[in-house]
Amino acid sequence: MKSSGRRVGVTVDQEYESFTSEEEEEIEENPFKIPTDEQIFESKEKLKSINTGSGLTFKSPRKTKMSRRDPVLPLIRDKKSKSAPSGDQPVDVNSSYKKKENVSDFIEKKKQMFLLQMSIDTKKFEIKKLEKKAQKRDQKLFQMEQELKQQTQAFDDFLALNDIRAVEAIKKAEEETKAKQSKQNEIKKLNARIAAITSEISKLDYQLDNCRRYKDFLDSLTPKEELAKMNDKKKKTSKSRPGSRASSGRSGTSTSEKEERETKMTPIASLDSKEEEQTENNEEVIDMYFKKPEQLLNIYSELEESNLILIQNTEDIQEQLEDVQKMYKETKKKMSMEAENLQAQIDVLNEQLEIEQDRLKTISDRHSSNIDQDGEERLKMLTEKIKEIYLQSGVETESDQNADIMENIDPLFMLSKIENKLESLLTVLDEYDDDFVAKYEKQREKERRKQQREETNKIKSQKEKKNKSVVQQTAPRKRAGKPLVFRSAPPNTDTKKSKSEETKQNEEKDEFKELFVCLVGCCFAHQPTFHMFTQSQHVENQPNHHHKCIHDSLYDNELKRFDGDRSKSPLFIGLDNPIPLQTTHRLVRKMGANGKRSIEKVFDVFSSIRIILDTTYLSSDVESRSCYSTGATYKRGNPSSTSVVCDGSSVTTNCYGTCKSADVITSTKSSRVLNLVQQVKAKIASQISTRPLASFTVSKLAINCGAEGGVPWTSNVIAPNTLTNVDLYIYVTMRPADTGVAAWATACSTESTYGRPVAGQLNINPSILDTYPSDDTVLLSTIEHETTHILGFSSSFYGQYRDDNGFLMSSSAVVASKTKTENGASVTRQYFIHSKMTNMYKNLTGCSSVDGVPIEEYGSSGSAGSHFDARVFVNELMAPSLDGCGTFGRSCVTTTATLALLETTGWYKSSVANPIIPAYGRNMGCNFANQRCSTWDTDKLGYFCTDTTQKKFSCVYHMRDKGICDMATYTSALPAQYQYFTNSKQGGRVSWFDYCPIQRRYMNCADKTMPKRSSEVFNTNSACFVGNLELTGFSGTMESEDSASRCLVYSCDRTNKVLKIRLHTTSNYITCPSDQSNQVFTAPTGFKGSVTCPKNGYTILCDSYEITPSTDDGTGKTAISSDEAGNESSDGTSSGKVCFLGICWGSSAQIVQFSTSNIFLLIATFVLLNALMNMVTQ
């Protein structure tokens, strides 16, 4: 079809221009239809007639439409494109039509048209074929669609049927559930019924047993004749019973149908029938002798009358038994305490015995070969003396009286017999009353002194007679004049006084001195003021200083000595190089990942801490560091030369000093210290537990333990020697210290596993034993305080504390510093911030948000950092000073604060079941916990006070004593943060309290010797209450209500948790509000004036065991003796106002008032009396 593109004389557009609209529609309807020949020729003729004579060229307007619809157009266009000139040049139509078409061209066109028509027919055939296939496919799809519709309809029918069945099944299930629930309810009811019946049966059985026992009891009381009659009647009844059983058996055969019907009854009905049957079978008619209660009452009355004496004796015996049991408990408790003390003394004596045995062995070895004749003579004399005492003591037996036997008795045997006799006599002596023994001892001592004086005077008179006779014999005789003759010899006034009289005079002199010292120092409390450190007064342009607790100073001095190099200091070498000791552990079997159990060590075994006190260096210290004689030179620290002398002020360490008499270690002081440290050891062991050490030993290369030169390690702990049963090893020494320093201590070694201190040195100043010759309370508190420093309460250990899992904590997790502005001054304070400490402080103060537990910031490196702040922990064991223990509180107390700190270390756990919560600060709120003392709650007694006159009596914080405001006026202004008044020179007397003025103890409410007001009672159940209460008959001057206080008995109602105040000796009480608020009670019956229930009173007086609470029973039955209570004429003094040397107290003068003239008069009088006493002594 190459010729399909030939020109036909005109353009295709012109060729199709003449088509009619019908042809166009036909062509549009069938684009594959080719026009007939006639149509083609007609169109050509039309074109010729239209275009004849026209020389124009044009483009058909239907070109686009024909190109889209005529399938021949692409061929014509191809041919046209080949024959047309290049560019868009017009075609000359007239010229093209002038050419004649050939037949061959026409045939060619026909051929092409035929081929085209044939292809069109083929395509139509294929189209029809495809249409048939499509029709078949549509029919098949239609059938499948119909089937699908049928299946869908069937499935919908199935679903509908299934829904109907489901609904029916649900209904049936609900019905079954309801039926099941009803059955379960019925079962529960039956079970409950069964349980009730079972319970009823058990009750009835119990009642039956009681009835049977009661019947047996009544039968035992029944007369024998009546009992015999009853038994005969019972036998007759039992004989008639078998016939009835037979008749019932016969009737039973006729009622079988009835029994069958009964078996088909419901369980409840059958159960009821069984109960009724059982009841009928168990019913028996019991004939008894006793018909009325009066019969028993008559018998009881007869028995009571006949056994009245026996009943009375039984009651008496029961009362005696109760008394004996009570006495047994008290005696057991007392004996257990004595046993503990005796055991402690035994331990001390055993240690002393070991020391003395070592010394004895040394002396024996030294003198075994040097026994001379004089020694044998002395031994013989000693034996004779022992024999004499043995015979005089009355311990010899009849066989011992034989002279031959007495010659052969061993002196040691005689001594043991004498000792046994003494022990028996002491045992008998203990059975006597203490007052009787003291009185008898005093009488015997008086007789002994009298006898001694008589013997001494007799000896002196004999000597005088002898001397006089000698003088008369040797004197020249004068014959001139008449000699002077005396009627009687003048008394000898130059005789020497006996030793006992001198001792008595010295004691009286000392008492007189103490009296004036007390007066000059304004000492009004009836108990001594306890100071661990001496307090100096505030001076001009200088803050108030104290002697420091030198615990931290020991570390500072060591660092200064070696220019801060810890590796050169023996103290820090021991602390920085822990000892590799094994800690006791337990084994735990743990399941591993492979399913096998493995054994794991768990180091969480805690047991009571075991402390060993090594007292080797008490009797024989090294390098002359202790004093054994007056005037000797002792060494303190490590002085560079002997020229460095300790002066107590600028030079206090690394120096030489001279031993004074108070510094000398005597056997009495040594024994006392041993007793004290043993008591502290037992107390600490009862309070805390720790992870026990398997063994304890130190290296052969270990340096000295302790500070100020320390002590060498003893051979018993140096490897390869080891100790077991020890967790803390302490060397006890008695080396001189600065005046006012009672003791010091430091740790010297730690263990490697947890870093816990395991060794240390405790030094006690010997002079402090003379300061407190008989009162061990202060010394015990001081020793426990210093031992707690060894345990870990030290700023040097804060970075070594462990958490509950034993992992190391940083110091920032334990302590933190916070800066505040106080009264315009920037103050940086340090706090314990560990959760155990803050929780303790929140519980104490009742404040839910605290900055932390304040650490003492006063006292520089001596006290700051390693003690609780004395401002809020007045009488706590770990306060830096003991000022608060006796001056403001009753004693130093180990409270929850110290125990919480020891638990914070991670090394210890508290073993105290009910630890003491401090009374000071109890429920004082957030101002007490976080702010200055001037913001504290003034409604609560004993805290911040403002009475600058010191004339108003109030109560101290624990309310057991009366108190006055402890104020002072200094010569210069206090630091800004310590100023609380408009006068910057006024403040509290104690610098440890940040100069906060608080109530100071003035009068002990437990001391019945105190002068009393009319309404007051002084005994162990008394406490201080604000008010001016007086008896109605009191005619003296009434005090002001706001400046007076009264000591009254109180009672703790623990059921209702309220405080009750007893009115004088009556059985009437004032019941304070349950919310513990302040409430004033005015003029109760029989009294005038008022008394105030204190705020927080029940908590302080009844819930705080810092001081034992009252034992008054609250009914008025607790006895009050006459010497404990005031009367209508009592005005608070023994005999009204008392004055001495211009100093007055009692009556209206509430406190000693001093003027300048009075002070000079006191000083002059004291100097004069001191001189007089010295003259008398000489």
C-alpha cells in the first residue's frame, strides 16, 4: 500500500468538504465505513463546480474533524506530506485538477480500499467473536452472581437462625444461672444452718458438761441417804424401759411406708426431724435432791461459818503472796542491776589482777635470789601479826586452838578464813537498814576518834611528865626569894590537834570556801552546774570564747605539724590506710541464670558491738606522758625541744609540762576510771549493733595509735597475734590536759571493707576527777561523749559514711552548708541533710519542712562541725558543752539524735527499743527548727525569755524546776547575728546557745527542803506551773500572776491523754484541755489566785521519758507527807525575808541582787575569813 499516499488532484480537506450532514453522521456512527464510488465521484464533481475558475488556495475548516474521524486520512496525509513543497506554501488547486487521473491509480486506490475494507471486516469479525465471548462471560458472571445471591441469602438465613438460637441459649443460661445461684444460696443457708446447729451443739455440749459437773458437785453435797433413794428410783426406771423399746419396735414395722415418705423430705425437714428425734432420745427426767437455791445457800452459809478462819488465812496468804511476788520482781530487777555492776567490777578487778600478777611476777623474779635475813624476819613478823588477827577475829575452830596446830597453819589459809569472815559480816550488815548502819558507823567513828584522842592525850601527858621531870632534875636550884606558886597549872594552849580534828577543820574550811564561791558566782541551783568546758566572759572588742572540745583540734594540730601532709602524720597514716580485716557474713543460696544455685556472701549480719578497753598505759605510760609524782615533767605531743613549755594559752600542744598534784595518777583515780569506762562500755554495747569482725590484728609496721603522741600498739594485737570477740579496740590513758578539758578521744584505725573505725584512744584528764570527787554523772556523760567521737561522729568521717546497702556516700549526701541573713549579718551554717537525720528532726520539732539538723558553728575547729548545735540540743549527749545538762536540764541524755547519727554512718544500728526523744524543742514548730530564737513560740515554757530584771519566776523547758531568765549585759556589743534586743549588749549567758536567753534552773520541784509557798508541794511527782495560787487562809502578800510559779503534783491520764494538776494535798484535780492549749484556772475551791495549764504540757510531762513521769494515780490517794507540802503561813522562805552581808532572798526579794558596794564587801569578807582560816590551820 505504497501508493496510498498519492495525490488525487485536490487536498483531502477539500475532498471531504462536500460531505453531507447525513454522511457525516454515518461516518461518525461508523468510523470504519468507506464511501461508495458514486459518492466519491459526486463529491469530486461538486468540488470541480465549486472551484472552477478560482485561483485561490484554502485549507478545509473540517480538517481537524476529518482527521479525527476518517481512517484513510493518515495515508493521504503521508502522501501529501511527501509531495508537498517544504514550508507552509499554498497549493494551486486549479493546476492539480488539470491533470487527469489514470485507471491504474484508481485501481490502486480500489485495491487499497479493498484491503482496508477486508481488514475492517476481519476486525469486525474479531469484534463479534469477542462480543460473543464477552456475552458468554457475562452470562456466566450472571449465573455466578445469582448463585452468590442464593448463598448469601442462605447464609443470612443461617445467621438469623443462629441469632434466634443464641438468644434462646442466653435465656436458658440465665435461667440456669439463676437456678444455680438459688441453689448456691440454698446451700449457703444450709451450711449456715449446719454451722449454727453445730455451734449450738457445741454450746449445748459445753453446757451439758457444765451441768454434769454441777450435777456431780450437787451429788457430792447430797446426803448419802437421799442419794441412795435416788439411785434406787433410777434403777426401777431403767428396768421398765426395755418393754417400751420392744413396743416401739413392734409399732415400727407398721410405719415403714411413713419412714419411706420421710426419706423423700427436704434436707431441712429431715434435719429438723433428726434434731427433734435426738432431743427426744436425750431427754431424761433427772430427779435431784436440791429443788430450791436456798438449800445451797444454807449449805454455803454453814461452810462459810465453819471455815471462816481458813478463808481469812487464805486471803492473808494471797495478799502476802502478791507482796512477795512484787518484792521478788523488784529484788530480781535490783539484783540483776547489781549483778551487772558487779560483773563490770569483776572485769575491772580481773584486769587489775592481771596487771598486778604481771608486776608480782616481775618483782618475784627480781627478788627471788635476794631474800636476806631481814626479809625472813619481816615475813615472820607478818605471820605473827596475821595469827594475832586470826585469833582476835574469832574465826578459829576448836581444833585450831591447839598450840601445835596453830604453829602449822598456813598464813594464806588464815587470810582466806579472815576474808570469809569479813564477807559473812558484810552480808549480815547488808540486811540492816542503811540509816541504822550509817548512824552506827557514825557513832563508832565518834567513839574511835574519842578513843584515839584519849590515847594521844595520854601519850602526850606521859611525855610531858617525863620532860618535866627531866627539866626539874637538870634545872639549877635558886634558893633566894620565895618561889612563885600557882594554884593550878595554866591550860596548855599549844597542844597539837589530832589528825581527825585537822581533817574536820579542813573540811569545814573547804565548805566555807565553797559557800562564798557559790555566793560570788550567783549559784542558786541546788545541784552543781556541769561544765565539760570552762566558760569565759565576753570582753571588750572580743567575742565570747570557750575552751574547746579538742577533738577536731587534734587533727588540725597534726596537719599543722606536718605542713598539711597527711602521709607523714602517724594519726592520718592509720586512718588513711585501713586494716584488711574480715567481716562476719552469712551465706545465701541464690538461683543463677543457668538454673543452678550458688552461694553468695551477704555482709548484713549485725550484733551488739564488742569493745575491748586496754588500760595497759594507766599504770605504766610511755615517754613520760603521764604523771605519777608531783613535780615531774611530762611530755605532751611531740615537742621539738625541752625548752618548749606548755603555758595553757598560747602553747597547748607539742610541749613539756610540770605535774601538779591534781595530775598525778593514784590507785584511787585509776580504779575509778576503770569503773567509769566499763559502765560506758556496757551502755554503748546495749545501745548499738554493728557488723562484727571475724578477728582483729595490726601489722608489725603499724605506727602509734592516737593523738598527742599516741600509744604504741601492744603485742597482743600485732601480727601474727590476733584477737577475736572484738569490734572496737580502745586504749585508755590518763594524761594531763588543759584546764577545763575533761577528756578527749580520737579514732586511729579503720577496717577496709566499710571504713568503720575499729581502734582509738580515749584520754581522761586526771584533774577532772578532783573537780567531781563523788559525782560520776558528769564523768560518765563526758566519757560516752568522747567515745561517740571514736565511733564516727566526727567531721573527718562524713565522707566515709555508707548507705543502707553498704555503698560509700559522698559528704554532700550527709552535710550541706547554707547561708542566711540573720539580723543583717550573713551567716553560714552547716546542717545534716541525710533523710534519717531530717526525719528525726521533723519528728522532734513537729515541722514538716526543715533546713536540716543544725551543726554547731561556734567554737572554731574545736567544737564546730563535730557536734549538734547546742542552741536546739541543749542537753543532748553530743552537744559541745555540758552547760545545758545541769544548769538548764537535769542531765545529759542519749536521745534519738545521737542514735540517728550513728545509723546514718551505715556502720551501726540502734538496739534501743524506746529511744528518748529530746524534751527540749518537742513540737516547737518550724520557727524553732529553722529560725532565730527570738521568733520561737513564747507560749511554751522555758524557751526564749525577755526578763532583763531577772525577778520573774517561770518554769524551765522540762517543767520539773522553777527558773529565771538567764540574761547578762556585756561590756561591748554582741555580733549582729546574736543580738535579740534593742540593747546590743544584752543576751544570754551561754555562747553555745548563740547567746539566746532561756530559763535557767533556780529551784528543784523534787527537793522537799526547798522553801514553799502555801499551795506548793515538793516531791518527785511535782512539776512547775505558772500562777500565784495560794490557800484561802494565806494572809501574806500575793505575787503577781505573770511573775510567779508553783510546784504542784501532777498526774498523767493516759486513757484520755490529758494532764491533771493536783490542788495541794487534796483529792481535787484540775483537768487540762485535751488539745494541750494554755488555759488559766482562777480561784479553785479552797484557793485564791490562779494556775495555768501549760501548752504542750502532756507531751513534756507524760510522754517524755527524759525525766521519769509522775506516778500519782490521779485519785488523790497517793500520799503526800507534811514536810513536802506548804501551809497557810508559808510564804516561800523559811522565815520570811533573809539577808546576809547586804544580799537578800526570799519574801519579796526573788533573787540575789548585787551592788558595787556589796561585791567589794563580799570580796573583803572572803579575804578576811580566808586569812583567819589559814591562821587557825597554822
